[in-house]
Amino acid sequence: MNRYPLWKNATVIIALVLGFLYTLPNFFGEVPAVQISSVKATVKLDTRLQARVEETLAAAGIQPTGLFFEPHSIRVRLADTDTQLKARDAIEKALNPEPADSSYSVALNLLSASPDWLTGMNALPMYLGLDLRGGVHFLLQVDMKGALTKRLDSISADLRSLMRDKSIRHGGIVREGNTLVVRFRETAIRDQAKFALTENQPDLDLLEKEDGPNHLLVATLKPTAQKRIQEFAIKQNITTLHNRINELGVAEPVIQQQGADRIVVQLPGVQDTAKAKDILGRTATLEIRMVDDEASANLDTLQAAANGQPPAGTEYYVERGGRGLLVKKQVVLTGERLTDAQAGFDGQTQEPAVHLTLDAAGARIFKDVTRENVNKRMAILLIEKGKGEVVTAPVIRTEIGGGRVQISGRMTTVEANDVALLLRAGSLAAPMEIIEERTIGPSLGADNIAKGISSTQWGFIAIAVFMIAYYLLFGLVSVTALTANLLFLVALLSLLQATLTLPGIAAVALTLGMAIDANVLINERVREELRNGATPHAAITAGYERAWGTILDSNITTLIAGVALLIFGSGPVRGFAVVHCLGILTSIFSSVVVSRALVNWIYGSRRKLESVSIGQVWKPGAETK
Amino acid sequence: MEFFRIKKDIPFMRHALVFNVISLITFVLAVFFLATRGLHFSIEFTGGTLLEVGYSQAADLEKIRKQLESDGFEDTQVINFGSSRDVLIRVPLKAGETAKLSERVNASLQAAGGEPQIKRVEFVGPQVGKELAEDGALALLLVIIGIVVYLAFRFEWRFAISAIIANLHDVVIILGFFAFFQWEFSLPVLAAVLAVLGYSVNESVVVFDRVRETFKKQRGLTTPEVINHAITSTISRTIITHGSTQMMVTSMLIFGGAALHYFALALTIGILFGIYSSVLVASPIVMWLGVSREQFIKAKKDKPEGMTEDGACV
């Protein structure tokens, strides 16, 4: 008798049902949608905005088929592309009254059309790679050496001010490659300096060296500090890229770290690479300028300025609190002089504060400016898209030297964090370079999908026709198992949201072509057992059992190759490897367990089984007799 | 339907020497072409810029070449890709060039006329290409070690060695084809080569499984007879399986378009040579290495408890 215990049958049925459910979203296709996300770090999405979007749509007479609020975006699902365009224009008009200074990006997107109950159980369509949906892919290399030199430059400024404060006389600080070299006349002073440095700069490794009459102190960054600086640099660059890419209005950008020093940027649907490259490479600038306090205090002048007539040499800006102020056009410092900005607390009052670090040249300028302008206000501006925004406008209380600036007063911790982020957003922590670029037009993407699917389809049909012709009912069982394999594979890919690429589709085809091997092995074994005179039931049992060892061995060797590709492959090879490995795993289950379950359902309950439909079983003895 | 009606075991091993000599000659030829011609690596490996451009009418390649040359692009390659309306342009990597190059090429193409539509742009910097080549080599090494260790553990070291020799010989022959015809060796082709390596080891595994089983069941057969029996009784499965896989690959070759062309081609060569080598190259090597019945009888005693008598194999 060939019967599966209940749990095995149940496993097969449950697996098939789940496979079907998770494959289902791929058949519904996608519907047009409008996606709203914030462009500026100061503007956050909230439920009020959602209400505004709803009102706007209602006012325009557009009935959305769905509205989803997510942490970083609001998505509106619409019936067709015409309403999509109408809705986009309406929302754009309502949210961004001034096109030149937009706070939100309103982008066209596609959302899965599958019913909500499917989306609710996390059943989503497969995630298509850029080569299938079209778009731009960049691989950026972050110059880690640049990050370290930048940091060393700012440390050397710190050392200068530190030694000045402690009245330690040195003969100059020079950066040589990745080290800072400080010269001294006497060893006693050097010892003093070394003591002070160890206390104040825990990140440095100090080494004494002699150079003729000079006594040197060679400082290098500790490996842990280097690592920290590099990690910070890459995070910082990713944040900056995020801010910039938001401006492009891309629906689902991917910005990820790859390896220790690389960043992948993928912009689906973007065709204008020139603009994308421009935005990626651009430095949103930060400017420090003086506030014209006298003019700002005069309400009439301020009113006139708000109406577009600011006094000569000044510009009108609105502070984040909503108050207007007049800022001189002359730039004191630019963001290039800023090496770091961190939120923290004031050392004495424990108020939230933002700590800025300037490089050596910046520190000198800043010292002069603050000395001359005590009790006046200075404005820190972030210039985005040629439009300035006052991040903060603090009062100068004393002369500030040494390049360490603290902005405090009337700030909450959240605000301090936001300001620090904005200040950092203006600059990249380390220079970056595009080392790989791939652009795929949308027509080519659709073409790739069509070609990938038709090759899989025709290959599958050819195999199915052959198998059924050669093995009859057992062939049908094999083909059904192969279909189940395809179902499981697509379901897994959808569930894991692994990126499907053209090599991935090729891997689906190839894996199906290889998976049939297991069923051929089984069918041949069953025939062989029949040839040797076994009863049909015994032949089925023996065929499946004996083929199992071979199937396992051969799949494991294939899997070894797949895993190696997964580990070492990148880009297209990884896309291939993921599908290949998953396909091998699903094929073992479907070709052995699912096909056996089918055979058991067909033949298992028949007590007297005379023959099975597995095609002609030729016996060598029959002709010789 | 039954294709294979074999009454007696086919004496494959009588011709073992012939098979090995044929293999050796193809292998040496492949190595020769690899050494003299080298592989035609895609820009993924060499670095550079590639543009796929679509025209509404058949493109005038000569005109495009002249325009590019007059705009200062040296050593560019302009070829048709898939159809006469699609053109592929490769610009080699030069020191100091950045990703901006593709824009200048595009401007030059626009100047050449014919309303080109950029379908695809790829730019690969020098550091990426070098890493890819290293990673490819490492992946190959890992596959070889993994398979040898697994087969040595599941079977015997003699099987492991001969399977890997037979299948590496396949890989070298695929590469030899790519070198001889100067087909483009791209990342998907590399993936295909490694997949073939894993796949054709299957073949050897199936035969070896039978060899082991026959050794255990049948007494009094010589080693060549055992191998002949094993190959004969699996030959029908070998042909049918490979035929099925090849149907899929052929379908890719026909319907997959230019993007999958070389991928499918590498698989085709791999599958065809895989049948030959894993059956007719691996088995003689096992024989030369001196496989014998005693190795399995002894191994049987060492088996841990709970394992089936025949080692759970075909």
C-alpha cells in the first residue's frame, strides 16, 4: 500500500495553499498611485497632512481607491492613470503653492492591485530589479582616506587651541599623510604636551621621535577611532544622499551601504541620469552670515522686506519660529569649514545645545567675527536649490576661538537634533565617486520581462509535452510537481521580497529544467523495478526510496555551487544565485514529496493494482524468448 | 514509449583510453585558445562605459563610428545588438574618466543623427572590475573545494577527485569556446559556468551511486564491468534529464533575446560536454585511480547505526 500519513498529506496541502496565496499578488498587477513624501528634513509627515490630502482630493472630485499612511510617505491608490495625473496635479498645487520652494515631493508610483486582505497578510508581488522595471543604479565609493584627513585637519586645530590654552609652546603642527607631527624645542615641554594631549584627545596614539635638534610628537588616530570616523562618514553620506534624492521625487529609492566603504543608490523609474548625477554630487551649502539687527528691529522695514523690498545689502528670511529677520548678504563662513555638528547639552546649564566643529581656517575667521560682534546675532543658513532657509539665528555672547562652537538656548532636544542633522546635511563627510552606473530604459525593462517569461513558458511547455508523452500518468504527476515547484518558488520570492532580475528569471527557467531530473530519476527507477518483476506497489515504493539518495546528493552538489555564487556574487550574479538556491530547495520538496503524494492519491488506495501508467516498460527477456 | 532498449551492458570501459585521449586533446585545445586569444571580457570585468541605443530605423554604424572618432573617443566599439536598429557602443576605460563620459557619448550620438534612444547605460570603474574577477575566482575555488569535500565524505576520495577533474575539464572547454569565438564573457556567463559545474557533478554522482550499489550487490564482477553496468543502467535517465534541461536552455536561446544569449550558450556547451565528461571521463579516471569492491565493503562496517544497508542510495 502506498499511503501517506495524515500529517504528510496535510503538509503538502498547506504548502500548496500557502504557495498559491503568496503567488496570487503577482497576478493582480499594479495600479497607478500618487506618493507624497517630505523633501525637507524640517517638514515631517503627520495625520494632519493626510487629512489635507483627503480634503484636496475630495475638492477635486477624485475618489481614491485607497489611502495608506506610512512613516515616510503617504500613498494614494487611484483607479486609472488619468485620475492619477489629475490627483498628482491637485495635490501638488495644494501642498506646494510655490513650485520653486516645495516642501513635499509628489511622485507617480505603482502599487499592487491585490485586495487588502492579501496585502494584510504580507502577500506582495515580487520585487522587480532595475533591469526589469527601468531606472538608474549607482555604486558610489566613499573616499575613506578623505574622511580621515578631514578629521585630522580638525584635530590639528583643536591641538593648537589646546596648547595655547595650556601655554605650551610648540614649533608648529603639520599633517603628514595620516599622522600629525608636533615640533618642540625641549623634551620637558614635549612631556607636558603629551600629558595634556593624552588627557584631552583620547582618540590619538602618541609617539615620541627625535629629528636633529627638534623633539617630535607624532600623533596617529587609534584604529578604533578610525573605524568610528569611517562608520560615521558613511552614515553621514547616506543621510545626505537621502535628503538630496528626496528632491528628485522618486517613489522608492534604495540607498544602502555595501561593504565597508560603498553606497548603492537605486532610483527606479528615473531616466534623467544627468540630473540624478548632478543632485548626487551636489553640495547643498551652509552659510553663516550676520543678522542686520537694527533693520530687523524696525517693524516697518521688516514689513517692507516681507513684501519684497529689503534694505540694500540684506535679504529677508523667516526663522523657523515664524519671525522674519534681515540677514546681510555678505557670507562669513561656508559649510566647507564645518567638520561636524552634534546635538548635546550645554556643559553648565544642561540645556539642549548643538555643538559645531570648524576646521583651522574656519576657526580663525569665526574668532575674529565673534570678537567684533559680541551681543549681535548671526544666522546659519542652509541653501537648498538656490533657496536659503534660516536653520538658527543665535546671539553671540563672547568671542569664540578654537573652532568649537556651541549653539544653545530655547531649544528642545528634538530641535537640537534636527538642527544638527540639518547642519550636517549640507555637507558630505567624505568625498564620493561614482564607480558603477547602470541605466535601463523602461521599454527595455518591459522587454526583458517579456523575454524572460516567454523563454520560461516555452521551455516549460516543451518539457511538459515530452514528460507526459514519455511517462504518461507519471509524466503528468511529474509536470504537476514541477508546476508546484514554480508556485513555491514564486511564492518564496514574493514572500522574501528578494529582488528579481533578468538573470533571476533565467535562474527560474534553469532551475525548472534541472528540477525535472529528480522526477526522471524516480520514474526511471520505478520502470526498472517493474522490469525486474516487482509488483506496481512495490515498484513505486522502491523507486521513490532508492531515488531519494541520488536526488539528495545531486541537489547538494548543485547547491554548493549556488551558495558559492551567493557569497561571492554581486549584482546580476547574486540575483541569479538567490533564485537558483531557493529553486533547488523547493525542487527537492516538490519533486519528491508532492509528486509522491499525488501518486499515492492516484494509486495508493487500490488494493489490487495490476499495472501503473508509466509508459511502456520494455523487458529484455521478452524478445529473446 | 521507451527510447533505450539495451540488452547487455555496453562496454564503455574498453574504450576508456580513447575517451581520455579525446578529452585531453579538447582540453589542450581549449587551454591553447585561452592562452593565445584570451577571453573577451565584458565591461563588468574590464571597466568602461557601455551604451545600448535604439533607433527607429536601421542604424548607420559607420556614421556613428566616424562621429564618435571626431569627438575624441578612441578605440570605441560600435556593433549591432540583437537587431539592426539596436546598437551597442563600448568605450574603454581611461585614466581620469568618470561616470560623466556617458553623457558626452550621448551628445555625440545625438549629433550623428537618426534620433537615438538610450536604452541602457553601464559604467564600471576600474576598482569594481578587478574585484569581480577576484570574486569569480574565489567562487570557483569554493565550489571546487565544497564539491570535493562533500563527495569525499559521501563516497570516497577517488570519486571526488575524478568528478572534479571531469567537470573542471568542462569548465575549461566552455571557456575555450568563449576564447575561440571571442564571445563576450559577462557576469551572467560566469554564473552559468559555475551553475554548470554544480549541475554536471550531478551526473557523476548518479553514475557513482550506481557504481557503489553494483559493487555491493554483485559479487564476481571486475571493476570495468561494474562501471559499464552502472553507466548502462543510468544512460536513459542521463539522456532524458539533459534533454529536458536543454529544452529549457534552447527556449532561452530562442526567446531570451540578446541579454540571455551568451548565458544560454554557455549552458548549452556545458550540458553537452557535461554528459560526455561526467560519464565517459570521470568513470575511467575512477578506474585508473584503482577503485575496488573492498573499499565499499570496508566502508560498510564503519557506517554508523541507523543508516540503511545499501547506504540509502540508488
